[in-house]
Amino acid sequence: MIGVWRIGKRFSFDASHRLAGLPEGHKCGRLHGHTYTVEVVLEGDSLTGPGFVTDFGDLTPFGRYLNDHLDHRHLNDVMSDVEPTSERLAWHLAQWLKNHLVESLGSRLVVVRVSETPSSWAEYVLDLT
């Protein structure tokens, strides 16, 4: 049996948003905020160093990006070209990771999951083929 190792790291930030195009009275059409949780899942076919898929500390630049660009921001301003849903935020964060960090990690980005509440989430699953 051939397998892979996977790791995940969670981050959180607070931000507001408002979604247009919803039926009148829909609560998400009003300005509101969330404590977002973002989970990044990476995988590797082999382990490096002392036995890591990726050193969790190597994800620090992603945490800085969240803190510097999303934390306590209005997501409609940050993602001005699309509605800032959890689905689109997961895609946005996956693109940032692919463009700025993944190549240096020595592992593959598999999933970026975004939760607005403890009981709901959306995820962007990368095509690994």
C-alpha cells in the first residue's frame, strides 16, 4: 500500500463583510463580522528533516498575510472584484499560498478550508492531477 502524509494548520482572524444579491431581509446582506478560521492542509510523499511533511513554522508568512491584510478588515474592500463568501475566500487564500509560499515548502497544498462559524465551512480543493 502506497500512501502520503498530511498535515494541517489552523489560523484565525476577525473581519466584516456584506453580501449583495441576496433576498431582502437575508442576514448576510447586512454588514456583519466573523471570527474566521482558516485551515491549510499539505501533503507529501516523504518526510524531511526530523520527520516533517513541512515544518509548521514555515507557514508563518501565511499567518502574517492574514494578520496584515485580512484581520480587522472589511473583506468587501480586500476582495473588491468578487463577493467575499467563504468559498471565494478559500480560493483567494489558496491562490496566495500557491503564488507566495508553497514552492518553498517542499510539500503539496491540498485544501484550504474557511469557517465563518464553528459549525459551517467551505473549502477549496486543489487539483493534484
